[in-house]
Amino acid sequence: MMIDISIPLVDPRFHAAGMVVWCHEKPGGFEVGVHFDNPRVEFAVRMVEQVCQIEQYKQQILEQDGRKLSGEEAAMEWIENFADRFPR
């Protein structure tokens, strides 16, 4: 099935079209695999996903440690700690 993806956490809002290639039910929802025909769109989705992960990390550090990180500081820490485990 073709789907439209919209990610409002970045400005401007990210939009992409893709095709669902698998779907697994998980507690509280579903995990979905999406295929993108255009390599540029696939790369853009990956970059937006990393930005979202970094923003989540920034919030987590603020809540856990009380440290307020800039976007650049959060990105550097996230890359150092998690980039090697980011799915390809």
C-alpha cells in the first residue's frame, strides 16, 4: 500500500511518499517497513529520523540529568553514543 509520511518535528514539515513492505504488531501499535523508490527521498527520511532521535535525546537528558543541551551539543553526544547503532 502506498502511504504519505508527514513529520512535523522539522521546519519545514517533512513529507514523503513510500510503499509499506511489511508490518508487525507491537505492544501499543505497529512497526512498519517502508520502501522509497527515490534514493534522495530515502536519504532525506534517514536524516529526518536522526534529527528526531537527537531531539528525543535532548529531552531525555533534560528530564534525567537537568542538563539543557543546544541542538549541536545534543547532536555531538548522540552521534558519539548512538550513531553506530542507528539502523541502516
